[in-house]
Amino acid sequence: MFNPLELTSCASRAHTNNSKKQYCTFQQNAERLQPSRHRSFLQRMHEENMNANWIVSANATRARFFSQEKFSDPLEEVNNMVNGGSRLRPGEIESDKRGPIAASKSAHGVGAATPSKTYEPAQTADKHEAELFAKDIAAYLLQAYQNRRFQRLSLVVSPQFLGMLRPLLDSQLESVVKLEINKDYTQFSAAQLREQIQAHTAKG
């Protein structure tokens, strides 16, 4: 005999099963989409970083690092390095002499220490520390570039220190250096530095 209650019960179970299937399908689709969205976000972030231009404003005692996505954008300071060793007394950081000092006698027969042919004057403390600081800057820039933090590089560096820093840059960085200005603007604000760069670029 036909029982309406059984038909209702079957319909209810079918509806419940369909709802569960739809929910599972929705959940699976959502789980598949989440990693895709996450990867897309990371990819966009890397692309934005790689489009960035880094500006290094430095001298032998200080280096400031700025980031700029577009030429018209303001500069954002991302790091500030200070050469603490430049404040040490010369005697504390004198580098070793390359050759021995040979003792010989003068015309009066008095023993005196005179430089041998292999002797070279000790490197000055300031120059020694400046070279170490330049190596630190070059290493930091290489690491930042390999971490995809910038794609283009501008060097705004005091003349003497620029000559010291440039040879220390890794070959990977040489191709991304798009601008060099041999000026010391380390005391300038980000806005002032940007103005100087724009003025220099406008001159061509």
C-alpha cells in the first residue's frame, strides 16, 4: 500500500544527501582556490618588489637605502647603515705592514731601524675602515637583489667612496645600476634627495 510518509522521508533524505554533496563540492573548490590566491598574492608582491628602484645615498661613514617603485613616487627609507669603525683611534685599527723593517747601521755606526725594500706604509685607518664598510654595503645590496627586493639601482655616493664601492659590486648588480651621482647627500631628507635625483636626471 502507498504510504505518503515513506515518500516524504525518501525525498527528505535525497535532499539532505544533495545538500551534503553540494557543500562538499563547494568546500573542495574553496580549498583549491585558496592556495592559488595565496600564490597569486606572493607573485604580485615579488613583481612589485622587482619593479622597485633602490637608491643608495652614501659616504665613507654612512649609507642610507631608499626604495621607489616609480620615478614620480616618494622615496621610502628601508635601511640605514653607519660605519662605527670610523670613530676608532688610528692606532686601534692600523693594518699590518707588508714587509719587515731591517736594522742597519748608519754612517756613524749607530744601529737604526730603516725600511727594507719590501716595506710599504701602513694603510690609514680611515681608508681601511672605508673599504670594509664598502664591502658591507656591496654584500647587503647583493643579498637584497637576490631576495628580489629591487630591479634597478641608483648610486648617489661621495666621489672618493664611489670609486671604492663600484669595483666591489657583484657582476649581478653591475647590469642593474641605472644611475650614478658622485655627490654626498647623506644629510638630505628623502624629499630633498628625490629632488636632487630628478634635477640630475632632467639635465640628462
